[in-house]
Amino acid sequence: MSIQVIVTEKEILDTPNYLELGRLVNNRYWQARRDSEGPRFDDEHFGMTIDENGMVTSIIRPDDHEECVLCGKKTPYVKSTHVDYRQGYVEGAGQLCSDCYNK
């Protein structure tokens, strides 16, 4: 991946020192990288669709939920959820749905 950061001559001349200029370039780089990678959706981050009145019309959640290793049913846990915060996770086997875990 290649990201191009553009700094104008005016910005260079108006920046008081090299430290501030470095911060400007660094911030531009990370913003461009976030823009190119798109939004991050996991169990802690989600997207929203907002109408012209500022009202939330829908919530976009990730669809990369773990599947039960026995029956294949989707579990309520996103793959990025740490195993310490899950119920039904068996170390060495994987995630189980509540039905399979309670058998």
C-alpha cells in the first residue's frame, strides 16, 4: 500500500518548527490510511446511517460472527471478541453455541 501525503509550500512556511511540521505530515498520513482502509467494524465499533435531520436511521454491525464448531450455528460473538469475554468457548476446540455448550 502506498500513501501520498501532500504538504503545500504555505503550510511549510507557516509551520513554526520541524516538530510541528512532522506532526502535520504524520496526522495527514494516518488520516489518509484510515480513509483508504475504510471503517473499522467489530464488537466495539459500528457504523450508523444518519438522515438529514440528524436522526440515526440504521446501525451497521459486523457480520463476522463466530460459528459453533459442532453444529455450525452463528454465535452472538464477533471474531474480535476476546475469549475471556465469551461464554461457551472451549480452549483447543473453539466457540460453541449455547445449545451445544449446555449439552
